[in-house]
Amino acid sequence: MASTDRVTAAVLIIGDEILSGRTQDTNLNFIARYLTTYGVDLAEARVVPDVKAEIIAGLDALRTRYDYVITTGGIGPTHDDITADSVAEAFGLPLIEHPEILEIMTRRWGGAELTPARRRMARVPEGGTLVRNQVQGPPGFQIGNVFVLAGVPTVMRGMMDDVVPRLRTGAPVLSRTVRVDGAGEGVIAEPLERVAKAHPALSIGSYPFFGPEGYGSNLVVRGRETAEVEATAEELIAALKGLGAKSIARVDD
């Protein structure tokens, strides 16, 4: 498990449609930003097909390495929605039809008899707790440190509101950006590396840009201690002076 002074999470994105390019994933960006607000570091993300062995392998690797795992996709009513089956098998648990989900669906469809396809969405590993869905459709579920959410972005976002209160949160990560115009990464690499090595507790990254107004790089300093982040951004500005850049300046994050 992750150390007690850092809370980590991973995302397992499930779906052939993501890997084929037919559907563009937007969930990862939302989850990363959402978790960062609560001091939870998204440390890894994987995309796997609708293949049980692949889902189980990914899940087993991630849930033993990180504090939490969030899966998206594969909990609908069709034959290729096998996330619940895969999660249950990974935990060695039987699948049951959750009575509360059956009740929710019965109310939604006006008391009509639930088809076998609809009943598939009521299946949860035994002992799992529901993740409320404030948007539409059945809930997701939690088993151990794994949260199983829908793949539809609007539904997934609604479910995240019920996930975060269950997490052990940490100190939020702060970031400061130094924009360098008119100097490429080949020029700034050496002083950037020197500053980064002097502050191993921080994450310092270079993100180049090219456009009609020229080229350069945004240098982002990230960490949890405000004073160190601020001081390192200023140290970076000082280290880059004299390298021929058109301008070096702090920008709002």
C-alpha cells in the first residue's frame, strides 16, 4: 500500500471503444482534477479492453499498489459489460442482485417487469456497498479499495460526489508556473535539471508550446509546501536569466 503521508489512486478505464478510438475518454482528466482538489494523487492510469482476464490483471496490479482504484465503464446491460463479473472474480466473491438496485430500477421503469438485460445492472459482488448515482441509471459500487463507476461522463461525475467522502484525503498539491518565451528546451534543460535535483520533494516539469506568437515552455513546479513551491519558482526564474529568452515570468495557475 501507499505510505501514510501520501494518498494515491489509480484509474482503470475499461472498454474496447476507448482503445479503438471510436470513443474519446474524458473521464481521466475529470477524475485527476477532482482528486487533486482533495489531496489524492492520481499515480497511474491504464486502459484495458472488454476482456475479463485483462480487467482482472489490471485491477489486481493496481489495487495492491495504490490506496484506491477507480474503474470506469462496463457496467451497462449488454453482453460486453463485464466489469462487475471481473471485479467479483478478482476478489473471489459471488455476484448477487442487489435488492436496492432492483427497487431503484423498478421505480424508474414504472413497476414494469425487469428484463434480464436490465437485471444485469443490479449485480454487485457480495458485500459491496453502493456508490450513489444522482444523474440517471443504477448506482455503481465499492468493494474494498475499488470503486466501480459508469463510463458515461455525466453519470460518472455524479458518482464521484459519493466516492470522495469515503477517501482518506491529504494535503492538496500546489502549483506555480514560470513561462519562458523564446527559448527552447535544449537551452533551459541544464538549469532546469539543476533546480529539480536541488528539490527532490517537488515535481518540476517542462511543457513546451509552439504557436503563431512564437515558442517556449511552461515550467510547472508542484508540491505540498507553499513556501518551498514559491521559493523554487523564484529560484527557477533566477537560474534561467541570461540564457537569451525573450521573457521569463510567473503566470497564474
